[in-house]
Amino acid sequence: MADQDFPLIFEHSQESRTGFSLPELDVPEEDVDGLLGETLVRKTPAELPEVSELQIMRHYTALSTRNHGVDSGFYPLGSCTMKYNPKMNEDVARLTGFSHIHPLQPTETVQGALSLMYDLQETLTEITGMDTVTLQPAAGAHGEWTGLMMIRAYHEGSGDYNRTKVIVPDSAHGTNPASATVAGFEAVTVKSNERGLVDLEDLKRVVDDQTAALMLTNPNTLGLFEENIEEMASIIHEAGGKLYYDGANLNAILGYARPGDMGFDVVHLNLHKTFTGPHGGGGPGSGPVGVTAEFEPYLPKPILTKREDMFVFEYDRPKSIGRVKPYYGNFGINVRAYTYIRTMGAEGLKKVSEYAVLNANYMMRRLQKEYELPFDRHCKHEFILSGKRQKKLGVRTLDIAKRLLDFGYHPPTIYFPINVEEAIMAEPTETESKETLDAFVDAMLQIADEAKADPEKVQEAPHTTIVSRMDETTAARKPILRYIRED
């Protein structure tokens, strides 16, 4: 019998049923008011569920089986690199020496943890071609903002207060213009050409003496390598601007190309993407930022450095943009990333890129039989399809995504990048097998056939999930954000 035939029941509470025991109160009751203050002492019992431990376990286990994640199924979310997270990383992150330390301990008592952080900084410096790295930023967008704040501090430190604009491609991640705005810049759009690359003539048109930086990822958000990256770097640098690298797509070039060698000045990485820290649901993440030597004085403080045989934090940094994250960054994710890098080694990281690119091109070529391919050329780690053919039959890209749920797959990213009509953006990553890729492609091809023969079946999907298709307009305008008990 199907799982949806057994609806999840939220009301289990029965009076006097308990699933916990508390130690006896070791403070005389008459002293409680005096110790806590009358306003902090509850006068009536909290309205909490009264359930047994077994009921709690079964309830949350049932909830967990209704989630979709990399460990339970294929997750081809374009531009997000949802790859498998090796469990060895989890084992290392749980070692007592990493998991039981406290950020306020004296540094001499956590030298092992600091040694790992220092080694990770040095390793990421080598991977990116930068001169130094900070591990403080807590996520990708946080890294973007940190990098842009350093670029701003650099220009202002040079006495140039006229650099108020950041150039962003029309295919860029949405966080790029948002981060530029939050950092106090005006976002300026540069167009893509017919090959899906930055239009050099349009770039020359928008660059001026107010340009602070160009934000770019390479390969770009269309999954295509920016072949003219060195010329773009020259255009920006000759105008006095800086080149910022969004590291969301680093998975495509590990071991083969480095942002620093392309001319980038500031780089952020997504350790929770490229280097297999689990992510989703709002975190945790880690977005280290690497910079060339001229930006080193502006790094967030404190910086981790080595003096003789000791690792120490250096706080005396007069040009620093200041602390951007309490303590030393998301340490647990950094441990996982370090474990992954050391496990893979240099050759292993190159294989990551090889298989990520191979998988993406294999899927793309099989799917172009039924879906429009806006840029008919070899892609890198991800690719863009368009559902324009299906739209003519009354089936939207959204319908295709909903129908994929019936096959047990998380849909690819849809309607992004915004410069491709009915966009479908897929990134298979290197960790998926050919059998998984074939099964996903077969599902997509079946949906394309259904769009021709039985479009209503796709339009009304999903049919097998716990929750059927929602009224998305109402859900957005009148969301129900908490559980409401029906008495």
C-alpha cells in the first residue's frame, strides 16, 4: 500500500503520558522566586504534548523518510553542486578533539584544530591560485559580501571614492547583484552574447572610472567556460577595477584551472558545495575568501598565522574590514572539507572535474533529442535546456519539474538563468553513476512524450507525493508558517 495512504498524524498527546524524566529539584521551592525573579517563574504548566519516547521517535522518523536529500535520491540542482557527502568526513568532524573544543579556549589548548585551519587555508590558496585565504565567512553569499567589502576598502584606501559600480553578467547568480547592493555598490548588468558568454563589446561599454569590480564565475552560470577571461581581466584592470570570482562553479575546473591564473583578484569558495560539506535547509555553509597580496591588509580579523611553532590569531590589523563572523568560521564544515581534500589528493580532485564534466555532457546530449538546447556546444559541469517546445503544447517548465517528483527525483533548477526562456538547469555532479543518469534521462524523455500525448497528466502532477500540487500564488501571499491544531 502506498505511503500516502497512511497520513502523518500530529496529534498524539494523551494526558499523563511522558517520554522523559527530570532530576529532582535541588533548590527549595520557596527560594525559586527569589533566585529567578517572579516574572521568570511559570505560574501554569507549559502546554506541551504528552507523549511517550517511542511515539516521538516514530513520529520524527516518519517525517524524515518524507524528506528528499542526496543520501536518498538524485538531486541535480543546477548551480548548487548537490554531491554526495562522504561519511568519512562526518566521522572526522565528530572526533573529540574537534567536536568538544570551545572557541573561547586559549589558543595553546587548541593547536591541533588551528593546525588544520592553517593547513586548509594553505591548501585553498594553492587550489585557487591566490596569495592568502580567510576561513571566516559562513556561506557563499557571505563570502561575496566579504570580498566586495575588501574591494571597497582597497579602493577607498587608495583614495578612490569614485568606484561605486559593480558589473554583473545577466546570467549571474542572484546573490551577486544582491551582495553588491548590500556592500554599498550599484549593480550594473553586462549582456551575454549569442554563445552564452560575456559580450566583450557590451563589457567595454559599461566599464568606466566608476567600476569597482566585475563579478564573474567561470565556467559561467550557463555551464560554459568564459574563453575570453584574460581579455576581460585586462579590460577591467586597465580601467582600475578588480575581478571577483564567484566560486559556485569551481567543481568544474578543480586541478585544471585556477582563478588566480585567469586574472582574478578576489575569490570566494563554497566548501559546502565543491568540498562536500552537507548543505541545504539554510546551512551550515562555509564561504572562505582568497585574495591576492594587495588585498591581504584588508582581510577580516583576526587572521590565523604561524609564529615559530605556534598557531596564533593576529588582531592588530588597522586596515582590516573587521570581523565578519563570530569566532573562527563554521569550523565543522571546514573539518569536513579538509578531510575530503586530503582523502582525494591532487589527482582525485582532477577526477572530480573530469567526471562532473563527462556526466553533464552525457545527459545534455541525450536530452537534446526532446528539449531545446539554447547553446549547442560542450558544457562544463552543468547545462541549460529550454522547455519552449513543451510550452507550445501547454506544458510549462514548472509542470515538468512537478512531474519529475513522481519519478522520485528532485527537479533541476528551473527558470534560471533568467536570460533563457523556460530554463531547465541541471548539474549531475561527479558522484552519480551512469545508471542513475540514464534513469533520470529516461524520465525526462517520458515526460516529453507525455507532453505530446497526454499534457494534462503533466499539468496536474505530481500524482504520487504526500502533498499534491499547491496553489502557489496563495502559498506565497498567505503562507501558513506554523502548525495549527484543529480542536
